[in-house]
Amino acid sequence: MRYKPEQLEAALQKAALQPVYLITGDEPLQVGEAADAIRDAARRAGYTVREVVSIDHGNEWSQLSEEADSLSIFADKKVIDLRLVSAKPGSEGSKALLAYCQHLPADTLLMITTGKLDTASQKTQWFQAIDNVGVIVQVWPLQGPDLLNWLQRRAERRGMRLEQDAVKILAGRIEGNLLAAAQEIEKLFILHGKAVINKTMIAEAVADSSRFDVFKLTEALLAGKHNRAVKILNGLKAEGIAAPVVLWALSREARVLFNVKSELIQGRHQDAAFKSHQVWDKRKSLMQDALRRFSVEQIESLLLAGAKADRQAKGQLAGDEWDTLFNICLKFCQPVMDIQGLSMR
């Protein structure tokens, strides 16, 4: 069973909960809100226990079977919150997921969140098994009318209505970054309350710089420009840009690097890999530079650091997420620093 993100909440209200939910996609706000909706529905249904299992290195899959086999001392219903850093679970993960779906534990809901799954992954046995016994929520980047409708629905949830010209201006300013869009809508609500928002209000309240500076940061990182990257990161923090917005951009670049690098190693043509992952002409040279510098293992370390920052931002792990973002920037630029003899090693 498959739902679009906007269909999920209504389905959770109308139908009984399914034993397995898979949320996949590269848009962190929609993925996060879909997961929140499932957790809320589970709480209402009496699932009072939640266990988080994070697959960071690939050797944690035994935790899934342990959680599936363990019963609460009070026999409470349980949610297993399974988080996959890589969208490819590997051989061990595929077997674990398939075995879980073939022997569903009682009073247990498994919720899996991961990045975008490619076409090959959607043909695997474990993916088909989840499709047969549960629900798959596929999150796609919003564009055109879909983005405009999403912005309008988001505003309406706060009691506002965006005029046609206003919603188009807002869409142009945030360029598809839903985390930034959510922030701007909250800002409009603080400024104007439950009101009809026109294009003048948008022009006065919505800043261009946040989105563009985040992308300037990723460009500096792909180019290995350490000093510029640190300067932009500090500027974003000083301007009050939310850490998850920065993390969204860094994680997206790391995932694209990982996927393209993996496909090139497997023999895929570079142009085909770039097209598949939406690396367009003006970013090809930056991506090529980064691909030459990084090994798969180094890119994996970026993804793991991003997962750490995400948990810190959500209060699930001790530490300052901005410190971790700074370390991610260092990791992005480390190969160049080594080449230039700037490494502290």
C-alpha cells in the first residue's frame, strides 16, 4: 500500500494501523512530519513504548530482531523506530527486513525512515515484502503546482491564506526548500496573525539570503574551500538560520555524492549518474572535483556525522549540533587540506 505524504494523515485517521511503515525520500521536513504523524497515531492507539534503532555502520541489524523478539514487562504495544543512514540496507539488512515481514511480531509497529530509494531498491524482496504487509510513503521534491498547493495548505494550517501572487513569490524565494518555507510561514504568522497575505507582505518579510547562503555553503564545500565554508557557516548561525536547514543541504550533497560515487564504481557512465541525481550543468564541475577527492568511506563518514547532528538537533543525543556541522564542513574540505599540507596530522 502506498501513500503520498498529503494522504497519510487522513489514512491514519480512517484505517487501522499497519504493522510496518516505510518513509523514504530526500525532503527532511516531509519525512519528519510523516514520521511524527505515524508516531502520534500509534500513541493514540495505545503504543506506549518506542525503541529507536539507528543503522549507522551496518552492523546494528541484530538490534531489530532483538527488539522484535523482546516483550515489555507490562506487555505494552511497542513502536520500533528504525532509521537507516544509507538507503541501501545491504545484504544483512535486506535479510533482516525480509525476515521481520515474514514473521511480524504481535503488538509491534515498525516505522522505517531512510533517504530516497532508487528504482533497483524498489524491486528488491525486502521492499516488496514491506509493500505487501504495510505502507510505503514516498516523498518527492515538490515543484510547480504541487509546491504552490503545499505552501497554501501550510499557511491555512496557521489560519492564513496566501493570495495567488503571494504564494508564487514565496515559492520563488524558497526554491523548493520546505524547511525554509515552513520557517517563513511561521514568520508571516508571527507578523500578521490569521490574515490574508499579499505579495507586499511577502516581499517585506521573506529574505532571499537564507536559501542562497545555504547553497553557497554547499558550493564552497564541494570546491573544498575551507575558509569560505566556515565563514558562511558562522554567518548562517549568526543570522539565526535553523541548524536543520543547514543540515538538510549538507546531507543532500553527501547523499548525492555517495550515490553517484557508488554508481561510477559499478561502471555507470558519469553523465547518466549525474542526470539520475539531478546534477545539472552548472554544478557538474564542482561535483566532479568532489568525486575525485572523496572515497566511498569518506562520504559515508559525512552521512554518519549528519545523522549525529540530526539527533543532536532533536535532543536525542548530547552535544551541540552546530559543532557537529562545523566538523562536517571540515570533513568536506579535509582532502584538499591534506593535499595543501594544512592537515594537523
